[in-house]
Amino acid sequence: MLGRVGNLALLVCQNGPQLQQQCGMATLKAISIRLKSVKNIQKITQSMKMVSAAKYSRAERDLKQARPVGEGAKMFYERAEVEPLAEKPQKLYIAITSDRGLCGAVHTNICRQIRTILNGPDAENIKIVCVGDKSKAILQRTFGKHIILSVNDIGRLPPTFADASRLAAAILQSGYEFSSGKIFYNRFKSVVSYATTDLPVFSLATIQAAPKLSIYDSLDDEVIQSYLEFSLAALLYYTLKESACSEQSSRMTAMDNASKNAGEMIDKLTLTFNRTRQAVITRELIEIISGASAL
Amino acid sequence: MAAVRSISRLLSQRSVSQIVRRGYADEMSFTFAAGNQVFYESASVRQVDVPSFSGAFGILPKHVPTLAVLKPGVITVTENDGSIKKVFVSSGTVTINEDSSVQVIAEEAATLDQLDLAAAKETLSSALSQMNSAQSEKEKAEAAIAVEVAETIVKSIE
């Protein structure tokens, strides 16, 4: 905002030659103010990059530990070939984001996927759980009535299993009886890439209707219920870790780009600043010389 | 190009199914992960003994598929060379699938030498006092769980 005003002043000055002397000084001042602010911004983005690089390396280390947890928890759903029930369409979508922005499109991607689904058919049977303030902020205005639960204070500290189990408990106690659902999260691939994916979650009734459940031995409802509750927590833990890692890596890239852009801007501004300064000096000289020769 | 790709896909699918079949024959793919640490990842082991709410049981390769919920206790893993590893778990799940893959997911786990007897006893006494001072049913239940975990830790170290 400030920068744009500075630019405008520059343009105005160039258009009005009669105001040049006074304006030349003003422009010089405006440019130097702007240069200073861009330099400060670059310092901020650089240090944010450093911070997120440190956080990222920790998140990646944690993620390596968390991956088998997630893989193991989702293995049963795959092996038992659980499918969503057609006659019970209630669905629950869980958006895993965080409270913090300035990290590229990680949060927007999650919300975009959910928005596309909610704009499609059958949207009235879908409820959303927002994990992190960002998804809530994006989805609340248009799809406020679909949100049944939102959680914040995500992303300040690395997620723990206790966080995930509290979240799972809150979802199970929300009173919404879903038959199937999805957890939307950003799956971390490498420092420069992540993929927005989803993991399925199911309710007791859906599991019981699974065709291959009969091959599992000695199951009663209580065991499956506790199993599902725990595996929901495990899945949430895994997705929180994945998302945290993608977020930090994405923030690192975003801040790196921001620093680079700021650097370019600083170069350009310095050039303009020096040119303007030179022009002011030259003009002052001309004025003095022509003033002296007129005498 | 497309033909080549489809052939290569076919080939890779076959090799996958072969691996799975071989896995089903005589060994299990054992994954044991906790929130804080990964102990085994698709490893081949001889036997795993787990404590569950429906009673402790041992898992050998080709165990019948089942699900179980872990209760606080010690998981004993017998590796292929006969060495035994004991790990304490607080809670979690066991999944045994048709293809003889076993997943143990625990909330938190620690090998027995990582546990400290004095600290465990301290936790036990504080959990007991918490249980006695608990007001609501929920608090009481939470404290009872804490007592159970602490008791099992003390017992398993001793």
C-alpha cells in the first residue's frame, strides 16, 4: 500500500516539470523511505525462512516416525475393503490446516477441494470440521452452516498424539452421526512439493457392512468401536504431522521467494534512487551556473 | 509408448502379488509404531505377544485375521534370530490382516530399559491420590486409567 503511494508520487513528479525542484527532493525522500521498508521486509522474510527451515527439519524428522502409524492405521480399511454406505449418506470432512498463513497455497488447496465438493450435488449431507483457523476463515463465510466444529492453536508447536486424541474425542462427541468421511491434508513429498490428498474414515455401521469383515476373527462391537476411535486418533496424528511438514516446507519456499523478490525490488529502487539523486545534483548545478552567468 | 507402459505396469503388479503371496506363506510383515518412536517397519519376526482387553495373545505368522485393542502392558517381540525385545505400551491397536501383515499402533511406547522405577512409583502414588480426590465420574475414570498404566509400568520393571 505504502509502496504504491510512493510510486504514484514519482509519476506525478515526472509529469509536472514546474514543480520539479521541490518534487525532486520529495521523490528522493519517498524512494529512500520505500527502500528502507523493502529492506526491512526482506530482513523479516529472511529470518522467517530461517525459522521455518529449522522447524521444517524437525517436522520432517517427526514425520518419518509418524508415517508407519498412519500407514498402519489405514491398512485395515484397505484390507477389509470398507466402502461408504449408499443408504446412509452423512459424511464428515475434516480439513487439516493451521493457524498461520504466509505459507503458499497449502491451506487454500485444502479448502478449494472441500469447496468443490460442497458446490457439487449432495452437499446437504456433508459436515465439516475445521482444524486450524485458516480453513475456518476461508470456509466460514460461504459454508458456515456446514461447519460443526473448529479447532485452533494448531501450528505454533509441533502436533502431538495428545492433540490428535483430544481432536478425535471432540469429533466423536460432537453428536454428528456420520457414516463415512475424509480427512483432507497435504501429503509431504519433498521440500518443493506436496500433494493435497485425503484419507478415509468410517463409522461402526459402515465397518460392519464391509464385505471382508467376516474373515476377521472374534470381533464384537465394543472392540471395533474402540479400535475405530483409536485409529481415528492415529490417522489424525499422522495427517497433522504431514500437514505440518508440508506447511513448513511451503513456508520456507514462499519466504525464499519473497526474499528474492525483495532483493530485486531493492536493486531497482537503489538504481532509481541513485539516478534521481544524480538528477537532483545536476539540476542544482545547472541552476547555480545559469544563475551565476545571468548576473 | 502406452503399450510399453501398460506392460511394465502388468509386470510390476505381478511382482507385487508374488511378494505378497510369499509373505503369506511363512513370515509376517510386522509394523510396530508409536506416537514417539517406530520400532519395526514391515519387518519379519517370529512371534509377537500382545496384551489386549480380551486377554493377552501371541501372534505367529498366518494368524487368523483379527482386530484388538491394546491395554497397558508389555509387548514381547521374538525376532527371527531368537532374540527377544520387550516394549511397554500404554494403549493402542493391533490389526492382523489376511495377508499376514500385522500392525501394532501404540499411543506411546518405550523399551523397558528406558523406564525408571522410581519415577513410575512416583507417578503411581500421584495417580492414586488423584483418584481419591476426584470429584466427577469422568475425573475418576481418567485417574483410574492413570493408576492402571502406572501400576503396569511398575510391575513390568520389577
